[in-house]
Amino acid sequence: MRPIGLLTGILLGLAAFAGPAAAADTPGTFKIYRMTHAFSTTKNPNGVWSFARGASGYNSYDLLQPIIPNGFAWPQNAAGWADMPAVSKPGATDKFLTVLTTWWDLVFIRWTAPRSGTASVDAVFYNIGSSDIHYRLLQNGIPLSGENSLLGSNRGHPVKLSYSGLRVAKDDVIWAWFYPENCCGDYAAANLQIVLTPD
């Protein structure tokens, strides 16, 4: 593994999701929720976004804590290693969050619907470590994507996922989890954007 601070150069310069500014939260008028734009280093959850560790069930999780620079982490994993797993944003202009995975916990990125409507999801993930990292995208407990891998041998090459026409009720959760292939864990980069058209 490598310190999170060293990853800033890898993440700078990558393209952000394109799209118009967020519109008013009124029926029939869409609103864009950009994960990196809304990221706070002091608040978790922050609005609709939250970051957690836990088991496979989307309702079984612990919120990560603001105990590391530029992000959130769990104080100690099952092996006794400090500040793992973690989610951080190395720099204010970075377009991706850095996800530090660990073998004993899934890392969750969660979006909670503020009201009912129709949602579309765009996600980009890629490996910035050396080990394979498994990922999955779900709505509540139902997979949108299969369980796939970000290959360490293919680091820096993004995987893009897009889904549209998703019906969501208030407090429904769209979330991604990450899990490493080996016991030591490693780093991935992630960005999610969700567009909600309220009922």
C-alpha cells in the first residue's frame, strides 16, 4: 500500500462528469448530485452522501469517522491496523475520491434518495494500487451490476457504469461497495453522479 497523499498526482487532471447545474428540487425538474462536489472532510453523512464500512447488507454498516486528513476512516480494522478502511479526497480540485479497502470490511459509498422519483446513475471506478479490487453497484439490496474486479494489472484504466430509469422511493439507497483481493487491501478511485427527477 502507499500513503494516500502520494495519490494526488494520479487523480489530478481526470475529467469530471459533465452536465448542467442542479435545478430546483420540484416535481418534474431534475437535480444532479455529484459525489465529489458534495464531499466534506468534516461531515459524514453530508446531505444525501455517506461513507461507511460493514458487511454485505446495505442496512448493516458503520459510518466512517473524520480521523484522517482530507477524509474519513475506521479507527482500527480486525487485524489491528489503524485508519482502515478509508475514503478521502486528496485535493480540493480532485475529480475522484480515493477508497482504501481492507480485507475485513466492505467500503460503502451511499446515496440516499431525498424524495421519490426517477434516477439515473453514472459511475467511474479504477484501480490505483497493485492488487485486484472487487466492486458492485446496488439499489437497496438489489445488484445493478455484477460483482466485478478492478485489476491491479490494469491500473489507471477506468470502468464506467450507467443506469437510467431507476424508480426510487424516499430513503431508497443507491450504493457501491469495494473489497480487496488480498489481505492487505489497496486503493481504488471512485466517482458517482446521480440525477433525480422528483415525482
